[in-house]
Amino acid sequence: MNITSAAGVLSLLDEPEPQLKVFALEKLNKIVDFFWAEISESIDKIEVLYEDPSFKQKELAALVASKVYYHLGSFEDSLTYALGAGNLFNVNDTSEYVETTIAKCIDHYTRLCVGNTEGSDEDRKPVDARLEAIVNRMFQRCFDDKQYKQAVGIALETRRIDIFERAILESEDVNYMLTYSLKVTMSLIQHRQFRNTVLEVLTKLYMGLATPDFINVCQCYIFLDDAQSVAEVLEKLVKGDEKSVLMAYQIAFDMYDSATQQFLTRVQTPLRAAAPVPTLEKDPETGDKKPIQASDESEKDEDTTEGTSMDTSESSKDAKDAKYKHLSEPERTLQDRLNKLTGILSGDTTIDLHLQFLIRNNKTDLLILKNTKDAVRNSVCHSSTVIANAFMHCGTTSDQFLRENLEWLARATNWAKFTATASLGVIHKGHEKEALNLMSTYLPKDNSPGSAYSEGGGLYALGLIHANHGRNITDYLLNQVKEASSDMVRHGGCLGLGLAAMGTARQDIYEQLKFNLYQDDAVTGEAAGIAMGLVMVGTKSAQAIEDMVAYAQETQHEKILRGLAIGIALTMYGRMEEADALVDSLCRDKDPILRWSGMYTIGMAYCGSGNNQAIRRLLHVAVSDVNDDVRRVAVTSLGFLLFRTPEQCPSVVSLLSESYNPHVRFGAAMALGIACAGTGLKEAISLIEPMTNDPVNYVRQGALIASAMILVQQNDVTCPKSSHFRQMYSKIISDKHDDIIAKFGAILAQGILDAGGRNMTISLQSRTGHSNLEAIVGILVFSQFWFWYPLTHFLCLAFTPTCTIGLNSDLKMPKLELKSNARPSMFAYPPNMEEKKENKKDKVETAILSITAKQKKKEAEKKKEEEKMDVDEKPDINTEKKGDKSADKGEKSSGEKETEEEGKKEEEKKKEPEPNFEMLNNPARTMLAQLKVLSMTEGSRYQPLKDISNGGIIVLGDIKQGEKEEIVEPVAAGGPKIEDEEEEPEPPEPFEWTED
Amino acid sequence: MFDPEGRARLTPASSTGRVLISDSLMGCTEVEMKEASTPDKEKTEKEEKNEEPPKDPELLTLEDIRDYVKYIEKSVTTKEPRFMLRVARGISGVRHRLNSNILRRLLQGYMQSPSQLAVKEDLLTFLGEPMLTNGVSAQFRPRSGKMASIPVIPEIEVYLHLLVLIHLIDLKQLEKAQICSEKLMQKLLLQNRRTLDILAARCYFYHSRVFELNNQLDTVRSFFHTRLQTSVLRSDFDGQATLLNLLLRNYLHFNLIEQADKLVSKSTFPDHASNNEWARFLYYLGRIKAAQLEYSEAHKHLLQALRKAPQNTAIGFKQTVQKLAITVELLLGDIPERATFRLPTMKKTLAPYFQLTQAVRTGNLPRFNEVLSQYGSKFQAENTYTLIIRLRHNVIKTGVRMINLSYSRISLLDIAQKLALDSPEDAEFIVAKAIRDGVIEATIDHEKGYVQSRETSDVYKTREPMAAFHQRITFCLDIHNSSVKAMRFPPKSYNKDLESAEERREREQQELESAKEIADEDFDGFP
């Protein structure tokens, strides 16, 4: 460089001759990179030139100005002038200046577009055409370079649907791009409205494929809340060939997994109408509203098991049967198929299958309960033991423990009695056919005045059994609530009604609940508030919000206020930014309960979204509010936001978990428990562990419960800390000096850890990645155990069975083996507790394992001998059956002594090296991590319709149609029984309450 | 102009007390010395331990470098700049122990992978033919087995390249060094790694140094401009600070003070830059301000530069800054403290300035002229000459003030005599100017030809002491705040010394039990 200053060139700008100015600008353009500091002093002269209409080389002036601003670090101005430079600004240049400016350009464009699509009409700004041109040129470059993913990303950022569509269509692998886009859309787009627009495009594209991907299309429709389209798709499939029918079933199963009750009803209605013999609506508006008597309900159940409609009256059923007979053969099959489909959509099939799975695989360790029972002395621990028992047996229908300890159980009084009765509902969760029969002892009757507490508990239990699936029971419950005389019954009735009618937004139920609320009775009002929220969950009903907020500001009762606080939060479930206005007004309230309601509302509205703004807001409140409750709830709500990315949660709450404020620490523990539930995440555990030694008793309680939520179903291989925590729980329970509050937590933790006979986990999202409404609602209400312990039962809504169930076209479980490519110990049940003395039960169970192991070995040998699978299958199954039978026998004869032979076998087994795979029988218990290593056996006669590693219920296509299939025999409900007992499941013996 | 790379750095020998004082213009940049404190000390200890079987010094150096390379790897894997800083500090410690043999062995040891053969050969050519020493001592094998075939990470490659470059500079093979340096720059341009920033900053520094020694400083200016912009965009604080300083140095080298000033005013020096870079920057700032007659600003900057400079080392740098600071202080009309000139490290080099100060202090113009003629060339070499010329006026002013303080009334004739002025009229003009400038408080009686001094007021009645105290207090608070900011806390150890929750529970339980016991005893005592 030969000049040392730009002053000379700059002085040329003052010359009157335009040519000189142009020359100066050209010169400046060359040296601007080194003399920008000096030129920036005269930037105004250049700007004047740019704005001078008579000056020819305006663009050059703009370019120089842009570069100067760029060097000065003022990128916004730089961008403005770069746009003014027109073609002189060369987008294909690779210089740093151009790259930076383009990056800023895209950022700016994104901001503008987002502002325009999301903002109101007034603050809509016109987008500079030149700006858009540059962005378009960048898109073109992406296409030219085949960077379609980049194009999709930027198109979504800039809200450019046209580019988005083009990027997908032009890519080489459209299917892959669609999957990718769907994933990106669901995980990254936080704005609801725009997400819907994108989803609409996606469904259009999916349907346009050569072989439309119906599974994904229907997933999109769920997000779009478009029941009509789903129904159309299903109808089309059902009328198709065998394979598409199976596909329809599979979709229906997925739908039930992910969609709300209300949505499913809307899907079913047109489907029913499409059938040759339209089935009667089960909706109470059209169906019969006659109160159902408990007695004849059970009878009816008997003969409706093979049918589909369960509450149509006898007469209409006859008529239907008659019509059915007149149908032609193809119509009949269609009718059958549609019936099955609606059965699946209504959830009956899924619930039945889960129930079967849970009953069959129940592996509860009763010794844990026994030890706990022996160790505890006071009423709080008594109640918690009852609840823990309920959790352990959730859905297994085994009330063995209660029946064995009737006398002990009878110690429960008042609300404890209420809780104990309700715990039956948890145990029989999903056991809908027998529900009224089972609970009949406890339900309110006209003739005999029973205990109000157990009647209330009975209604609550009915709600729990029918949670989120209460078409058959809501009217019964509604009547009971109307007729109830005491506040305890009303309390239980409201809760039960809320549970059963969850998400239906039925006006008559809502009105009844509101009526109960307006009684201004503390006990009833609390339940009514929660129930209103449950019924209206996720509807954002303006009416409901207004009612609840208005009454909350009026009422004097804190209990009612708390109920309403939860109700308000529930109503806003999943509404994201639509809840912001409500949250703002709640957070400004001077009543702390309404403020924490606001916090829960954030948690509910943004649940699973991980929205940064929401997280920031919660964190701010968590450290700034004056009220402990509000802070605790704010921290807890973080868990709801982060459950999709559990690995992030520990870092977010790590500092809060060491807060000086015990409420905040408790909240941090709960947040971890919620967000990392069922993951066994190491980081989360290491944060929780110090809190189990906290000096404050309730923090210990929270830490214990949260640890169990995280470690549920984990064994020593998947999470080495789990046995340590197991021991800790029993140590705390047996420690005389420990605080009752902490013990309560430890006992609950034991229950949670072994939830549902060790076959259930806590999962806030469904297998398809949708937020699991039932689970989220369950955990939210569960977190209210802080104020009102009977609400603890709500946690059972969050339990999901970890199963993989294969179904044939008859929706029956065929005998089937799945291969899990991992060492059996990897995902084994945790070992049972060993009693100091002789523990018969324990050993019997291990003996069973040894038999199956041996038998499997035999199978393997046989397979080696005979290569032909067809021949092989039959004897195999026979032995299998034997194995099953002996297993059953072993279970049933829990009192019998084990034989020496079995003991020997056990030893043998230990010596054998562990195989690196395991065969699982249908229905199989498969933990989440296990799904990855799951595969069909080679040469199996069944073909799954979707990837088996998704888990859940999978419909199987049969290669060898016509051959006889082996079906897994259904097992009876009611837990282990003495063998010669009659088939009919017995309700638990009525137990006496001693009033003291 | 001081020597930026600093010859006067502490060698391990000097850590035992010998301090090299350069008597000429060699300064020393601060960087060099800090590092000597840690690794060098360890080394000396090591050496002491191993005194009986005197270990090959080459081997020791190799081992040290191997340690540094390990730090580099650690820094890259953990993304923790702390380790890289240590390496950067260690460069000068390693520098004086380098020889071609060591470098050759290093290159052989690290660049074993086939993909880096070309690089290795390239670097080896710079080192010339291997000297035939007492048989090649045991092969240096820092990495073995599989590791050998994996190419080293770019950070290590750059580090080794830098060592070669520094060695070439030390050997005064400047032609070669320039080629080597340009190759190094090529390598850096290709990388965009944040872990490389600190090393890259050192590379720029030596790059500039090579060109300065070759008297081609103006040719690299544009290169540094582009790199500066890049590092600003990448938030590379170390690069930004170093490059800004290099550019300033470049401008000042050619006396392009205006350019330098504009660059400074239009760019921001990163807050996070190391103290050493800050010290340099403040010194350059001081020079710019001094040249632009903003003496108080200049003095402030120079003082800060002195404070930011390392305490025990970088003597050359401090000497250079001190010289300028003294000159500026004199220009401000203040007299530097005598203690400044007595410091053992400063005494010799500051002697001319001491005489100058004495001349100014007494307002003795003849003496001043004498000093100027005696040391003129020296001042010129030190770039203070133009400033010192400006002092003449100050000498006169000081003289006037001294007279004003000593005499309540004095005739203009006497003043002319004392200040060696030509005539009383000249004296009158000068006094009048001094009164107008507020240097003295007096009145001139023109007719009678004398100057009447006013009574001096009590300074403690004014707000001046308060202002002075306020200034000092803010300064102290600033220091406190910045030192708090500069502190580093290892993560997760803030609660280490607190008792754990379990301990606390145990203690509380024990206390409770003992309280119970006491209560029981009490109860027993009084049935």
C-alpha cells in the first residue's frame, strides 16, 4: 500500500464535478477495508451522495457506506445500505463482509416475517422487496446445492410456506424429508397457528404420495384437531383390502394413544353413521339417559363382551341383531370391521389389552408392603401404605394385600377411609366391566345409610377406574352427585365425575359441578373446582375461565380457591400463547393462590414445549415472589415444560435445588421428578440424592417421591443407584427417629417404584410423541397432595404399561415371540426382597424363572435339530403352554413349598453364562430402552404393520392365512386365588370400620 | 520505541535474582515474565532434585514442551481457555531453551502421521542440516502406537510451527523467518476454531515482529486489518486485542498518529483482553494523546499502563512507559516524585530524565538547554524529543511560579535576569500570560515595573481535597470491582467447606438428644 491516509480521496468528494466524486467513491471502495476509521468521519458526505437524486452512481455510494458501517459494527445500517447498493452487492461473493451481511439479512427478514404473521394488523410492516430478493437468492442457492434441509429450516424460520413445500418436493428422498419436516415442525415451532398451517401442508404432501402414509397423516390430523378427515381416512381404509383394514386398526390404536376423548368421539360419530347398520350413539345426548342400576349392569356385561355397544338397551339390541342377520356377506364383514374400529377408537380394546397384560405379568413384591405395614404405627403412614399398595397393584386387579390385612385396614377412619376405598379404584383401574359390581359395597344406596366417607371414596374410585374413558359411568356419577347428601360424598362424586368426564366439556356436567361449587362448602367446592377443570381440560372455554376466576376472587374458603386454581390451570392445557393474557392477570393478583395458579397455568399451557419465554418467566417468579407457595409451584411447573427434553432439566434446576428456601428445593425435586420421570437419568439422581438428606422434612419427602418417579422400573443394570434408593426407603420407614412427613414420602416412593406390578412407568408423552393429557393432568393434580392427601391417587393416571402387544386381524393376541437383543438381566425385574427368615414366595418365583429359562434352552435345541419352522411351531407351543401352566401354578400355589429339584435348577442356572438375547412372549414387557433392541424373530408368520420398536399395540399381518392360530388365553382378573375358587371374580370382602 | 518482544525477560537463571536491564531501548513486553513463576519454578526444583545424575537439558526441555502439548490437548477437549493461556505464557519460557536439535526431535516425534509428512518436511527445511552431536540420543516418542498415525490437532501443529518461527527470529535468520511466518499465517487462515484463538494471537504478534525486524512493517498493515475484522466478527477477544495493538504499533512506527487515533476512536478494545494487552494498549493510547496535547489524558493512560504491567518483570516496557510518563507529567506542570528515579531498575536509564526534571523543577532554563543538547540524540531515539522541546515553555512557567511563591513583590528586571530572558518586557509578557493561564496569582504594576503576588489561599478551605479524595476512593473501588470480576471460581466448589446436610442432621439430632438428657437429669434432680 502506498498511501497512508484517505484524506486526499475524501477531499475529492467535496469537488463539484460528479465525475470526480465517482472516481473518489471507486477509490474509496477499494481502500475502505483499511481506512474505514478515517472514512467514517466523512460518512455523512457519502450518505448525502446516496440520497442525491441527481447523482448517477448512487449504488456505489451505498456500497461504500454499507462497508463503512459494517466495519463500525453497525450491522443494521450496513444492511440498509447494502440493500441500496442493488446489484453492486454481490451475494455470491465469499468475502466476510458479504457473508455477514447476508446472515444479518436473513435474521432481519425472519424477524419481519415472524412479526408480520404473529403480530396484529396494525404493526404489520411491509417487507422490503430487495430484502426478500436477497433471501430468495439464498433459497435458490440452497436448491442448487441440494441443501434441502437448510432450505426447510430457513423456510420455517421465515414463515415461507411456499419454499417449505418446494424444498420437500424437490428433494431426492421425499419420504425422508417429510419425516424430517414433521419432526422439526413438532419440536421446534412454538407458534400454534403457524404450526397448524405447516401441518396442513404436510398432510397435503403425505396424501399426495404414491402410497399415502396414513399413519403420519392421522398424527398430523390430531394436531390439527381435524376429526372429520381422520374419519374419512379410516372409512376409506376399512372399505379396502385386508391389509388396509389392518392399517386402519393400527391407526385407530395410535389415535387412542395420542388423541383426547373428545376428539375420538368426533371421529367415531361419522364412522358409526357409515356402517350398514348405524350403531346407536353412545353419547348421552342421544343414548338412553336412564340411570343404570349396578345390579343389571353386571348381567348385561356378560352378554355384551363379544358385541360392541355396551349400554344400548336390550330392545334396541334385539332390533339391531335382527337387522344384522339381514345383511349380505360383504356388508356383514364391513359391519364387523367398523364395530372393531369403533371399539378400538373408544379405547375399550386398548384398556382390555393393558389390563390383560398387567394381570398376567403382575410381579409385585408383597414383602415390601408387609415390612412397611409392620414398621409403621401412625395414621399418616397407614394411609400412605394403603396408597403405596394401590400404586403397586395399579391396574392388576389384585387386592390380595388388602384382603389379607382386613383388620389392619379397618383402622382407617374418616378421610383415611375415603382414601382407602378410593385406592380400590386405583387397583382396578381400567377394569371397567366389573367396576360397579366391585364397588357395590361402598357405593351409596337408597336403603342403608352407609358411611359417608366410604361412599365418597367409592365414587372417587369409580372415577379412577374410568379415568378419561367414562362414557358408561358419567351419568351414574352425575346422578350420584345430584343426589348426594353429605359433603364427603359430594367431594368423592365431583372428583369421580371430573375424572370420568375428563376433556368432554359436557355442559350438563359442568353446570352440575358449578352448582356444587356455588354451595360455598369448602370440602365440596375444592373437588368441584378441580372437576370443572378436568371436564374442561384444554378447551380454553372463556365461560369456564370467567366463572372460575370470578368465584375465586369472591370465595372466602382457601380450599375452594385451591381447587379453582387447579381448575383454571387445567382449562388452559396445551393452549400455549393463548393463555398469556390469563397468566398475566393471574400473576398480578394479590392473592398468592391465584398467583400460583398462574404458574401452573404456564406449566399446563406450555407443557412439553420447552418454551424459553415461559421458562424464563417461571425462573423469574421462582426467585422473586414473596410467597413460598408461589415459588414452589413456579419451580415445579418447570418440570411440565421440560419433560420432552429431560436431559435439560437438571442443569436448569441445579442451582434452585440448592436454594436457601426449602420450598424452592422441594419444587426443584418435583420438577426433576416430573421432567425426568421414568428415565433413570444419572444427572437428575445426583441432584436428588443430596436432597434426601435435607434438614427440612418436606424437602426429604419431595426428594424421595421424585427419586421414585425417576427410577420407576429401573433395575440395577439400567440405573446402578436404584437399589441404593430402595434400601434408603426401607431404612427411612423403619427408622424410629425419622420424621413422619419424610416417611410418608418414602412409603409412597416404594409404591411408585414398583407401580402396576413393576410393569408400568411414568410417561408424560405417548409413544408417538404427543403429550399424554391423562398423565400430565394426573401429575398436576397429584402435586396437590401437598395440601390434600386423597389427591395422591391421581398419580395413577400417569402410569403407562410398558408393553408390546401384537394383535391379529381379529384383535386377539396370537402366540408370538419377540426377540430382545440384550442380555436378559439388562431389563429384568429388580430382584425381590429377601426375608431374613425363609421367604417362600420369593423362591417360588425364581424357580419359575428357571423353568422358563430351561425350557427356552430346550426350544433352542429343538430349533437346531429341526430347521423347518412350520413343524417346529406346534410342539413348541405345547411346551410353552406347559411352561405357562406351571408358571400359573407356581403363582397360584404361592403357599406351597418349593421342591428341592427346583432349587437345584436354580443353581444350575446361575452357572450358565448369560445369553446375549432374550425371547419375550406376547404380550411382552418391554422397557423404553429395550424397544430399541426389539425385533421380530426370523421366519415368524406375522408381519408387523409398523416398526415394532415403537412398542405399544401393534397390529400384525398374517402371512399364512387360513392356518389355525394359537391365541393367548385371557386371564381372569382379581389377583392370585386359590385354585378351586369359582371363576367369577370376587369383590373384596366388606371390611368393618371401627369408629374411633 | 520499545522492543515489543522483550529481550529483558527473566530467564530461569534470572529468577534467582539476576535481572537483566537493558540500557538502551530494549523494553520488554509484560507477557514474558509471568509464566516464569510457575512452570519454571517447578523446573528448577526438578533440576535441583536431579542434580546428581545431571539430566540432559534438552530432554528436560522436550519434556516441558510435551507437557505444554498435553495442556493444549486438554484445552481443546475441555474447551477451557485457561490451559491454552498457560501454554501461551509458557512460550517465552521455552523460547530461550530451544535449539534446532530440540525442534527437530519435536517435529519428528509429533508429526508422524503420513498426512502431515509434507508439513514436517517443510518445517524441517527451515532448521537446516542437523548438527552432528554426540550420537542421536534416545528417540523422543511423545506418542506411540495408534496415536502416532493420527494427525495431531491443528492447535499442536500451529504451536510447533510457532516455536520454529521464534527460533528463527532468535537465530536472526530473518529472511527464513519471514517465509516461515507467512506459511504459518496461511495455516491460520484456513482454520476457524475458537480453541485456536489464543495461539493465533501469539502468532500474529510474532508475524508482526518479523516484519518489523525486516523493516517491512507497512506491508502487513492491510493483512492485520482484515484479521481484525474477522476476529471482531468471531468474538475472538485475544485476537482482537493483539491485532488492535499491532495495528497501533504499526501506525505509530510511521508516526501516523492521526490514523491511529481514528482507529482507536472507532473501535472498542475488548474488556476481556489480558492485562498485558491492556497495558500495551494504554501505552499506545498515552502516546497518541501526548502527541495531541491532551496531557492529562495521556498521563492517566500511562499511569494505568504502568499499573497493568506485570509487577516483577517486563522491565523494559516499564522503563519506556516511565520515560514517557515523566515527560508528560512535566508537561502537565507537575514534578515527578524523586523515588521514581531511585528504583534500582530505573536508575540508570532514567538518569537523563532526572536531570531534565531538575532543570524544570528549578525553572532553570540554561540547565534545561544544557540537558537538551547533551541528551538530544537519546531523546530522539526514545521518541520523547518532540515532547521535551515543548517543555521549554513549562520551564519558564515553573520559573515564574517559583518566583511568585518566593517573592511577594519583585521587579520585572529581576525576573528577566533570573529566567535568563532578554529584557524586562519579555518577562512582563511571560508573567502576564502565566497570570492569564492561572499558573500564578499576581498582578503586574506596569508603571512601577514590578509584580505583586497575591496572598495564597488555604487549599484546605476549597473543595480540592474532597475532589482528590473522591478520585482516590473511586479508584480503589474500581480496583476492587475489577479484581472481583477477575476472580475465577472453580465450578461447584462454593459449598465445599459448608457442612453437608447429613452432618448437620446428625449434629442436630445429637444436640436434641443431649438436650433431652439434660432435661431428664434436671427432672431427676427436682422430683
